[in-house]
Amino acid sequence: MSDIGTEESKNKTPHKMARLAWPKSKYGVILAIIIIITVSLINYKDTIFSLFK
């Protein structure tokens, strides 16, 4: 009987997290790619511009 009680409580979402609207994972992946590209362009802008000269 105690196994069922612990199994149910293990699978439940925490109370404070249940009220949050979690975004879809594909939007997070797209956002991460955009951030990585933006940071890379900022860091390597001199190298990129030197290729076009």
C-alpha cells in the first residue's frame, strides 16, 4: 500500500510549477539557435568581415 502512495507522489508536478505555462520545446531550441548565432556573429565579426575584403 505504501508503494502506491510513494509512486503517485513521485510522478506529480510540484505545486508551484503546475501553475506555470511551459513553452513548447521546439521554441526553446529555435531560441537557443538564434542566441548562439547572434553571440557568434558578435564575437567573430572582424573575422567575418575580413573574409569579404
